[in-house]
Amino acid sequence: MMLAGAIVVSMIAVNALYVAAEFATVSTRKSRIRQMAEEGHAMARRLLPVLEHPEELDRYIAACQVGITFSSLVLGAYAQVAFTPPLTDVLTTGFGLDPLSALSGASLSVLVALTVAQMVVGELVPKSLALQYPTQTALLAFMPMRWSLAVLNPFIWLLNGSGNVVLRLFGDQGGHRHIHSPEEIELLIADSRDGGLLEPDETRRLQRALRFSLRTAAQLMVPREAVTGIEVNTPVGQALDIAFESTYTRMPVFERDIGHIVGILNTRDLLVRHLGHRPVRHLRELLQPALSVPHTTTGDQLVSLLRERHSHQAIVRDDDGDVVGLVTLDNVLAELLGPTADEHGAATHAATTSRPSPSGQGRSS
């Protein structure tokens, strides 16, 4: 009986090994294993190719899955043979049950006890440990897994190949890769913070960067009603007064109303021309093209467009082409880095980036 118990415990331990190896391998950070390998860690050097090559990772995970299945089947079959007959005798002689009822009761009792032990010790505990300590667990499980790959290779080839055929029928190429949703990445950031690996400021910056690509120009912009503009026919002298009093160097220029923007005025150019005794007769002489973007443009797309056009701001338009706001480089930086102070010491926030201009028509950056 003790031998049977030892065999059952061993099979549960084997199952736990495969479960831990699977969860640890798909959870561990490849960058951490690469760093350890570069520092001379022998086991990390051997594990790294598995993580870097999808085919190798696919075989590795398949070995875990085959091992879990085989160990579970062997465990169930052996436990029923080893424990059901003695327990049937106990129920028959000790409790006076008829042989059929005793056999059914013994089989059910063994099944329930085995299921509980398998789920708790063979599944839940190793999974929790692997997720909590993925790097250490993956390294410890590597050598047993290499032996398993050698022994189970024919089954892996047959079963994994069959699975890939089924996946291809559904248009999936298969393979295991380290892919995490934004929500999962945010949880990983929170876990790293709680574990002391990230400072609060680092956590906030990573969270802002993660959410940035999901933000749209409509969420980053200064609303139309808060945008300052200069009417294109404004006398140059009045425009100079605005330039002298403004803390911002780029202002949209409109014709008739802010909904008809014809360009961007760099007030610094206007001041340079004035101080250099090269008078400007009309604001149109200094206008720069205004970049326009749809209101649905995402944060990362917006950064690419601003970089390509060498622009510091963009006009945001709705589906009908109407101006709904202005998004600036300051808005982008505020979203990524949090509120920042400008050269005048004023805090800069996304969508609230300026003070009223002398014209009283809104705000701009």
C-alpha cells in the first residue's frame, strides 16, 4: 500500500512539473533570460533558444501538454487498480455493503480523492508558483523538460502536427508566442510595482505610454471653443501686439471664423521680420501650411504625422471636415509625461494649454 501511495504521489509530482514548466515558460520575460545568458548563466543559455524560436517554444509547450495528459491518465488508471479493490473490501466487511454498492462507492471515493489531490497539488499550486516565480521555475524545469522532449518526441510530432493541421483549417498558423493584451501588460506593470521592481514615477510613465496609443486626437486636443486664432486680415501692427503679449509662438490663422483655418503663423518669424526692419505687409506672407488630422487619429499615428510634417500642432476635424479642435506637441507630451512647466513656469496640460489672448477668442499653444 505504501508503494502504491508513493507511485501516486510521484505521478502527481510529474503532473505538477509539466504544469509549472508550461506556465513558467510562457510567463517568463525573454529579456530577463537573455540578460542572464549574457551574464554567463548556463541554464539560461540553454533555455533562451526555446524562447526565441516559435517552433522550439511550440514543441516545448506541446511536451508539457502531452506530459500532463499522459501522467493524468496513468495516475487515474493506476489509482483505481491500486486502491479500489482494498477499499471495496473495507466497505463490504466493515460497513456491510453488498459487493456492487461497495465497488461503486470505492470507485467514486478514489475518483473524488484523486481529483482533489490532482487539482490542488498537481495543478493549482504549481501554476501559482510558476506565475509568481516564472524565471526561476522555467530554469529549474528545463532539464526535466529536455529529457521529456527526447522521450515524448514521437507523440509530440504526431499530436502537435495533427493540432496544427486543424488550426490551419481555421486559418490559424499555430505556434506559441509571448503576446499580452494591454490589460495584461497593465497588470504586469502593477505586479512589478508591487514587487518593488518599479518606482511609482516609472509606473505612471509606463501606464501613460500604454494608454497613449489608445487615445485619439479628439481626446488629446484643445476644443475649438478654447482655441485662439488670428484673423488673416488682422493689421500687422495688431498682430505684432498679440505676438509680443503671447507666450506661444504658433497660432492658427483663420478667415472669417475659426472653422476656416488657412495656415499657422509663427509669431517669432513676425517679430524677427519686424526687428530686422523687413516689414511684413500681410500675414499671408508668413503663413505655414496647417496639418489637419481626423478626430479618430490615434496617439501613435499623431506622433508619426507630426514628425513627418515637422509640425508642432495639427487641426483636428470631425467626419464632416469641420474643425473641432487643435492638438499640439505639448498635448502629446502632457499625455505621455504628465503636466509639464513651460518656459514661463506655467503648468501645461493636455486640452488646457494656454491663457486667453488679447483678442479674447480662445486659447492656443
